[in-house]
Amino acid sequence: MNVLNQNHRICSLSDAIPVAQFLAQQFAQTAVERDRIGGTPKYERDLIRQSGLLSLSIPKEFGGFSGTWQDTFNVVRLFAQADSSIAHVFGFHHLLLATVRLFGNQQQWQRWYQLTAEKSWFWGNALNPLDSRTVVKHQDGWYEFSGKKSFCSGALDSEMLIASGVDENTSKLLIAAVPTSRSGITLYHDWDNIGQRQTDSGSSIFERVRVEAKDMLLDPGPLSTPFSTLRPLIAQLVFVNMFLGVAEGALNEAKRYTKHESRAWFLSGVEHAHEDPYTLRHYGEFWLQLESLRLLNQHAIARLQEAWNIAEELTEQQRGEVAIAVATAKVAATRASLDITNRIFEVTGARATHAALRFDRFWRNVRTQTLHDPVEYKIKEIGQWALNDVYPKASFYS
């Protein structure tokens, strides 16, 4: 295993971006081949472990670097420019750390923060609230999880999981933090989709998995207070910054190819492709979309940070203001990323479709992940606000 030197590890918060940029450069060198083979990016995840970036959002008093949400999403975006699968699992790691903060009590999240920072733990996802096949049974002082889970992004090669199940008596959603190596948990290598090919978003089985009461996130529990309902908004901003980063990465690749490889069309009247007026129009439209998205993203992150700082005193109205900002950025990110990753071929030409280049990976990645939850429902929520002054109702997707 490659070992990072001290210059590529975080010693203070100011190191985060330089370290992330170095890692992104390493990821970019193998992104095409890893997209082809799929599977687990074990080597790349170990580099992230060594870098200290897994502790970025953890407060200093618990061994982290007290990064803001802006700091965290900046890294997600940088990684996504090179490899959106790694950006996904990295962003979800910090989402899952936020989950124990939002759903658990102080003793729980402080302990898990400290252990994560000390041991460089990677957190994986086995929550999927729409998959109700895992049932939770109450035992004498503990809980038993049994059933299947789908879309378990980042679960493979993780040290901890956030897992959910349905209470057998009440049908209430129950969530726990469980060591990935716990007896009875089996994670399958069955993720083979057209995009996000190294997120390991496959399935898992829980066979009579014992979960202690101290590891159940019951106080305050999922989506039980305005503050705890920030969780889905953080998830949506992970996606926004992934989509933005992918679009920026695609544009960077297209720009290089247009300037150095593309040929001017014989009817254009210009010598070089980068002088073609229609090509320039496309690039101008790409820029407009990205600049608009960047501003919407910054606004949404700022609103989230304000709400995060208010913490348990957050009101329903304050939460609603964040939700509208995030939904707006999510719609814009979906549209811009799908459009740009598709239209880069208009500015690169027929030869850019050569399979070895895999320029299509940018579109495949955003096409796969933008289907996570239908963007039409985000537009409906925005419309309810714009017309009827009604904030989005909190759910695991809004």
C-alpha cells in the first residue's frame, strides 16, 4: 500500500484543499480504467484514510479539524471532477457522521466522533428508508436486525455502518450505528450499473445481527426535530456538489480535447476547432450554467451552515428556508450536469467517442445518480413555495 508523505496529510484545516487536490490528481490517473472494471476502490480509499480527510467535519475537541460544510463540500466537488464514485463515498462518510450527530444523543455522537478521528474509520451506508425488508425485533436489552438492504453505498471497505430496519411491532423506522464486521452482516459485490461504478452501492443481508441499545439512534431519532431533519438536506447537497464537480471535470476534459485534438468542420471557415463560432456558443452556454449553479450551491451551503450552527434551537421556518435553497440547487445541478456531460461531444467531435477515452463516463455517472430521487418532485416543492408559500415537508428525500 502506498503511504502518503507528510505534505499530503492534513495537519490543519488550511491543508484540506491542497491535500484534496493532490489526491484528486492521483484518482484522475486511474479513473478511466477503474470505471471500466468497477468494484471497490480500495487503494484510493486507503489514501483518503491516510490523508486525514475523514476527520475534516469532526470538531477539534474530538480529534478532527472543525471543517465547515463549505470545506467538506469543496472536497466532494474536487474529487468529483476526477472521480465521482470516490466523491460519493467520501461525501456519504460525512453525511453518516452527521447522521449520528442529528439522530443520536450527545454521548453517542461524541464517542463515534472520537473513534472515527482516532482510527480513521470510513462510514458506509445501509440505511435506504424505502427498503423495508429489514425487520427489527426487540430483545432483552438489545435489538435484532434481520433482512435485506439495497443501495448500500460505501458499505464495502467501511469500518462502521448506519443501518435501518422496521420495528416489527410498530412499523417505525429504527436506525443504528453498527460495526461493519459485526457477525451476521454480509455485503455483496453485486453493484454493476452503468455509472458510479465504484460506489459499491450493492446489497447486504443482516442475519440476526445483534445491536446493543447504546448503538440505537433513538434520541432524538430520525427526522424527529427540525434540526434532525437537516439530514436529507445534507444528502442532497452531497449530490449537488457531485454533479457540479462532474460537470466541471467533463468541461475540463472537453476543453483540452477541443483545443488540442478536435478538427475544425470544413464549412466553418476557420482553421482551428476552438475558433468555430458554434463551438464557442456551446462553451458560453456551459459557462452560464456552471456559474449559475455555483452561486446557487454557495447560497444553499451557507443556509445549511447557518441552520447547523443554530442546532437544536432550529425552527420549522428556518429549516424550510434551507430546504428551498437546497431544492433549487439540486434541480439546477441535475439539469446542468446532464446537459453539459451530454453536449461535450458537440464540442469534441466524432473521434471523442473512442471507447478508450470513456468521455461517456461523466454522463453515465450523473445519469445514474440523478435518478436517486425524482427531480420532478423537487420542482413541485419549489412550486408550492413559489405559489402557496408552503415549505417542503421533511422526508428522507426533501
